[in-house]
Amino acid sequence: METAGQLTVGTGTGPVVAAEDVVRHAPDGLAVIDADARFVEANTAAVVLCDLDPDRVAGAPSPFASPQDAAGSGRSGELTVAWEPVTGQRREFSYVLSRVPGQQRWVVSFRDVTLSRLRERRLAAIAAAASSVASKRSLVGTLEVLAQEVARSDAIAAVQVLTVNATGDRLHVVGAAGFRRSTDFFDKLMECRALGARLMMLEALESRQPVIAADRYDAVMADPAWAPLQQLMRHPRWDWFVSVPLLARGEPVGILNAFFAPGRVVGDTELEFLLAMAEQAAMAVDHAALLEWERDVARREERQKLARDLHDSVVQQVFSMMMQARSLEVLVARGLPPTPAEVAQVADDLSSAAQDVLADLRGMVVELRPAAATAGGLAPAVRSLVDTTAARTGLPVTLELDDAAGELAGLDPALLEDVYRVIAEALHNTVKHADASAVQVRLAVAPHGRRRRLVAEVTDDGRGLGTPDGPAGPAWAGNCASSGFGMTVMRERAARWGGAVRVRQPADGGTSVLLSLPFPTTLLVTPADPEVAP
């Protein structure tokens, strides 16, 4: 670098050091560039950082933007730029420009921030994956986001996230980035295995430990045993391969495969990042499995409830009808034909009982209808439930809807189903046990601090809660008590989404069943979160 004469630097007591030596041995890159962003001179650190030929520095292109363009753009202070002197060796520099007075030259001071920026991207990717696990109800959507975050945050050409099916004999590509999708990937993988290919991803799954392979691309493309998958895995170009098992509660539930871009070497930091992302993927898979298990339990409990309701109402009424018909048969068999008045009475009783049975069956059909199948969303489904209940029972049932912004339309189908079931159960209890003359159903989106809440309430003017021996009767009290089956199911449905169900007795009488749950975070950003198809 040019110096002004023989400028020296010293402490006054120690040895004197020439300024040019300070510049030459400075730890940061120092260089002079011209108006075309070409090097004029560079110190030792700059030569190493930019991979320059020490004997041909002058005239070599620099990674920095044209100083004149930078000045014209109004940018000042520290800037950043990416530089790839050799394919696969990407670096990021943070730099500052300073013009040499009276000349079309600039002094540039720069430092390598590649690792710090990479760490920032990795931390951002881990945070984004964690947020996706917490907010998304779709396993496919979560793992798709996670795969894209892994590919975006590091020098990775392609990513696959595979899950193990319930029987443990197949793998499914659920999230992917880089490679095109193939619905028969696992079948082709098994063909490769039959031909003698070494499947490192299965080794990782079986050993429950990460597997790392250098120069894997060339080995795969040169091995005839990989022929069924070579076309799929040929583009984009990759080199090193890492397979990390997804472990949930100590058991393997899937695999994260990372295909690193050419020239990239996998070290401890790269492996730590993949392990962190694999942990997030495993949490998503485990959460989805637990949610499905909870739904299976709920379905079994609802079948038990249906059997109980059939036994308590329909079965007993049909049994009564059978006994009445049998009584006529016995009279005829004994030679004592019933009088017309007796036949008319039995016919009237049978007709009344049949109407009750039909009403109960229709009520059960309404309650069992899946709300998620209603194309219009939660509000139309509840309105249909209200109208059907009123028509079936003759009881005035009104609906108050408060959703001016149309936020209910974006509810997750599973959440919608649970809210609908809670309202249907509360309405069923009211019709069957409350002896009410009117029922009001309220469905609203209400503010709750800085967030929003969904509120659903079923209120009647009936006999109230009472006690098992009180005027409300044992059936209603049993359904509303904290240990009652119906109440337990309603509370479990609410708790699944961070909400609660409370049963109250208003001051003016009757009963109120109130469901309150927070809106999922995703609904505060966008009205819907479409699921990404595999």
C-alpha cells in the first residue's frame, strides 16, 4: 500500500514500527480500489481473504461494488457483500469505503463475517422451525417449512424430511427442498437396496446416530445399484451427504437428509445445526402422533356415549313399544280380543313412542354430523344445528353471531370440529334435561388483552343446575357435574386448543355453558393456513 514518506509508529519507549508494516500485517483486509472496483494494492489479509495471486493484485476484480455507484446510491457506513472466488467457497465481507483525497481511488477496510452470518441464519432457521412446530396444525406444512429453512440457511443443495409409517415398514417424504417430488421414492429406494445399494439413511434410522459421507454424489452416480434413483438425485448437484434420525421419546420416527452443495465440508457446526433442526422435526411428528391419538380416544368415547344414549332413550322406548304390541298378542292368544278402545290406546301409545324415537335419532344424527364437512365454515354449521334443533323439538332456539371481520372463516378444520361438538353437546343437554322454554346460542370473536378469543355460549331459561336429587333431575346434574362424561369431553376439547369450558347458573335462573379459547397465532396473520400437499 502507498505510504506518505517514511511515516513510523511507536510508543515512545518501544521499537519504532513503519506504518507500511502495520498495514501489511493488519488482521483485517485493507486495500485500495479504483473507480471500476478493481484492486490497486492489498495487504496480506486482503490477499488471503479474496484468494488473490500476490504477484497479480493490481487490476484484479474486487468483491466490492463500484465506489461511484455506492456513493451515488446514498449508502454509507458499513456494507456487506458476498464473494465466491472459487466455486463452492462462498464468503461474506463487511466493509467500509473511504475516498483518497483528490484521486479516483478508495481505501476499503473489510473483514470476513461468513461464520457469524451463517450462525445468524441457522439460529433464524431454528427459530422459524420452532415457530412452525408451535403454530401449524398440519404436519406436512410444518415439515415442508422446516426443509425449506434448512436449505435456505446453509450451503445445502437439497433436503428431505421423511417419516416412518405406523407399522414401521415404510418411509414417506413429507418435507422437501431442492429435489423434485416423486410419489414412488420409497419404492425406488427399495429397488436400489435390492440391487445392493448402501442406504445410509436406513443405517442412521437403525443406529439412531447421524451418518456423514464425503463425496457421496460421485459414489451414487457411479454405482449401478442406484440406477432407479439416479435421475431424481442428479440435479441439483451435491457432494457431501448427512442423514440425521428424528427421535421422539427415544424412538426413531423419521429421517432428515441433507445434501450439501459442492465444495462444502461438513464439520461440527454443520452437524449441530442439522441435529437442532432434526429435533424440531421430531417434535412436530410426535405432536401430530399425540394429536391423532387424542382424536382416536375422543372417537372411542363418543361411540361409548352414543351407545349409552341409544340405551337410555331409543332402546328403552323400542322395548316399551315391543311390550305394548306383545300385550295385544297375548290377549288374542288367550281368546280375549281387545276392544276397539284398547287397540286405539295402544296404537296411540305406539305412535307417540315412535315419534319420540324418531326425534331422538334425528337429534343424534345432527350431533354426529361432522362440522368440518360444512363448506361455509363454523357459523353456517352452527346455524344449521340451531335451525334443525328448533324444528325437531319445537323449542325456540336463537343464534347470536358476532364476527364482523369474518375471522371465523379461517379456523383450522380440527378446531372448528371441536367447537361445533362442544356447542352440540351443550345444546343436547339443554334440550334433554333443562325443561327450558327458550335457548340462545352465542358465537363471537372477542378481544382479550392483546389477543383475540373465540367465545361460544349456550344459555337456557330452564330449571338450572340443581343437584342429583334436586329439581333439575339427576340426568342434567350428571351431565353438568365436573365428573360427568359429557362435561369431561367438552373440557378436553377446549383444553386441546388452550381454552376452557365453564358451566354457570345466571342470577335470573337457567343454565349457561361457556366455551372460551384463544385464536391460534397463525390466524392473527392470515385468514387461512393452506396445507402443502406432499
